[in-house]
Amino acid sequence: MIPFAKGRGGKEPFSLRDSRIITKEVCERTPSKLSTYKVLGPGMILLENYVSLKDQVSFCGELFQWGFTSPVSPWEKIIEYMSFGRNWDPKKKHKNRYRSDGSEPSPIPYQLFSLAKNAIEDAQAHVDDLPSMCPDTCIVSFYPTLNGRLGLHKFYSTSSGFPVVSISIGETAKFVYLPFGIDKSLESVLLRSGDVLIYGGISRRISTEMTQIHGDTMPEPLLLETRLKSGWLNLALKQCDPDGLS
């Protein structure tokens, strides 16, 4: 496993862990309620409480082995990020498989790959016009509670409509989106720890915005087991078009 190189300006890689919190083993590591779903539009669905606490803890453990680096962001705020599978850059997208230091990103962990495939299959039972996909990229982003924001933007597949599988861990985030089409208005949905948001097909062309991270909403067992810093941890799995576009 190749660790991330130092970030912009030679700074040390960002750590997701809060050193002030003492890690504890908790007894309850299963969802407190059954998973439910909300259809948000054509090819767009929210699977609520889909990822068990056990798997959330496991994903955090995988990510703790890596350091995050911040790009020179084209947006108004800096967001810590890393990627599996393909390299990702906010300007070059996925066209370059290698990082700036010449190393190649680690393959997507099988547990994440499998969860994304299963989530799409489960979603297709409830929503029409949702294509299948085989993820080759996982972009991991961390939005801190105090200033984690991302303005309205869109990165969409030019032809395939391959869906994005977006996994939420940590604090609750307010996700704002503009449905694709004429005379549409902004809509929003709260993404809680363990939720999976999927959007594909025509909804792959939505514009999205992250406007607020709600502090003190992280499940306490997750906090105690992982010492995860206050913020929204997002794992976005997707399959790139042959031209490398996201």
C-alpha cells in the first residue's frame, strides 16, 4: 500500500482522526432501524440507514491508513480528498491515472466495490431508468463541520449516465441539487451517517451543492469507535466513460 505524498506546500497529510477522543469498543454495531428509501426523481434514490454501523467503522479503519491532501481548489472552500481506482483532480478529472508524485492510486477496497454494486441492484427494484455500473473510481472527500462547503457544480457522464453511489459517514449534511431539465428549482435532502444516495441516467446531469454540515449529529457509537473528526465523510463511487470524464 502506497501512502499519499505530502500535500500542497509540503504540509503533512490530513488525518481523519481526532486525537482528543479515546477509542472505545461499543456493543451495538448494527443499524438502530431498518433501511428505508425515498425516490427523489428519475434514476435518483436515497437509501436511508443502508450502511450498518459495523461497515461504517470498517470503512473508516480502511481510510485511516491513508493521508488526505488538498488540491488548489477552484471552489470557495478547501475540501480534503483522496481517491481509489483512478486519480481525480478537480480540473483534469480522471484523465490522468497517476498522482502528481507518479504513484498510482490503490484499487477500490472490495468491501466498498461490493456495497456499491449491491446498492444499485437494490435501488433498481424501486426506481426506473437507473443504469447498472461497475465502479472504477472512489473519490473520498471530507467536509469539516465549520466551513465544509461546495458551490453549485456538475460533473456528469457525457453519454452513459452511469450512476454515482454516494455513501455518507459522520455528521449530517445538507445536499442541495438542481434537477436536470427546463424550469426546475433547487431541492434539498439531508444525508445522515449510513445513508446512500444514488443518481444516474438523466439524473446524472443534476447540479449539486453542499451547503451545510450539521455538528453534533454523528452517531455516538461511530464517534467512540473511530474518533472521526467532526465533519461529513463522503465516498463517491462511479464508473468513468472511456474518455475519462466523470
